[in-house]
Amino acid sequence: MRDLLPEPLIEAGRAGFRLYGMATAGLRPDPDFLLIGAKRGGSTSFYYALLEHPRVVPLFPAAGLIPKSNHTKGVHFFDSNYGRGLRWYRSHLPSRLTRARAARKSGGPVVTGEGSPYYLHHPLAAERAAKDLPDARILLILRDPVERTFSHYRERVRSAAEPLDFEAALEAEKQRTEGEEERLVTDPAYSSYAHEHQSYVAQSEYARCLRRWFEHFPLSRFHILTSEEFYQDPQKACDGAAAFLGLPSAPLPSAGRVWNPAPKSDMTDQVRARLAEHFAPHNADLERMLGRTFPDWTAP
């Protein structure tokens, strides 16, 4: 259907839904959970797997209401769109009536949430989320940092947004992102392309990023898993997340589908070894923070 409609008409429809959502923002409860990342860590596949659960309600408008292939995953409010205000944010959430209907149909209370993977890395996202959603539960899926870094780069190449080869892009990261985090903190209206899209290594330094979130939410509010665990047994991983959200397990037949894969490519052994050595102390710090190990990740 989308292919049969002109793009201006589709955009007008989206704008209309957003205006309606804002007008009814007071009837739209806060989300129950935030999936905060990691970017290129499997968050898209994980989020859509959770949406297969009959008691997880998609964002507004749902895919069936407008001509789009999939439900909306993330709002990017606490990172890039915070200046739009809470009415705009709540305009993306299902209404009380929608939630009540879903609860009757599924036979129990329902939950809803959004997945914006830049939240983990953005320096203000945790503070903003704690201020506006103090009761939210936090989901996080992490991936071998060596593989995540390379996948992030390949995704930029696929989007024709990265002209450098991988080694050159790694070398350029420090210069590209220098001062960007400080500017994001001092100017809340500022948006940084380099900080979000060219921070290949920095976004894989999970302990540093996660420490900001632990300053605002207790560890008990987090459910953290790895993409390796998820893809090894998607049903088990989703059952664990469902239990954390107060839901019973439910069969999710398409939970193992890989969404948004980056094009295949090879990394040289030399670069892999260099990245593994760089991330080793960061991974060790993360293991101390979480009280667990990550045996599936690349070791130096």
C-alpha cells in the first residue's frame, strides 16, 4: 500500500497522527520500559522479538494504522529530541484505551516501551530519563565490543556516510568527536552527528557509558543481556526479559529474526587484536560492575 501512495500524502498522514497524539497526550501513560542500546548490539531484533509477546503493546501509531512495514521502535527523545517536550514524547505512546483493549484481549496487564540505542552513549539521556520516567525499567543488550565497533562502521558504509576504510575511520574518531560530548552537556539543544554516528570505539566502552545510568537508576531496575545470548536462544532471552517486566513467558516464533544486518565484511587480524587489547580493561570494568563475565567476547 505504501508504494501506491505519494510521499507527501504519507508525510501528511504522519503529521496528522502526531498532532492527534499530542492533543491526547494526557491520555497516554508513561512507558514501562526503555531499551537503551547498544547501537548495533542487536537492539532492533530484540525489540521486535519482544513485540511478538501478546502483552507488549507497540508505540502509536501502530504499523496497521498507517502504511509502514514495521512498528516504530524508538523515539530518540532523551537524546536528540528532548527539546520537543513531554507532550511530543507521549504522543508516541499507546493510550489508556488502547492498553485496556490489549489487556482484555491478552488476558492480563500489558506493557509498552521504546528502544533508542543512542540513549546508552548520550551524556544527558540517563539524567533526563530519571527526571521524567523515574519508575521506568531499563533493558540493555550488549554485543562483543570488537564486533559492535566493526558493525557500526559497516552500517555507516552501507548508508554511504563513511568514506574512510575501517582503520582510517578508527584513527579519525578522536579528531571527529573531540569536544562533542562537552558541547552536548553545555548546550542541551545541540545535536552531534559525530558523537552519535562516528564514535565507533567510544560506544563500545560500555562500562563508562553505563556508569552514568547507574548514577540515576539502581541496578535492580536493569535487565542486561548480550546479543550472543539472545541469538543463541531468542526464546529464553525474551522469557527472561518478560519476567523482568512482570509478564509470563509466551511463544515468540519469529524471535530469532535478524533485523537491520550490516553488509558482511572481514576485519584484519591485526585490527581485531588491537581492538581486543583496547577493550580488555573496559570489559573487565564492566564485569566488576555487573558481577558477571562475558566469555563469548573477543579476548586479547
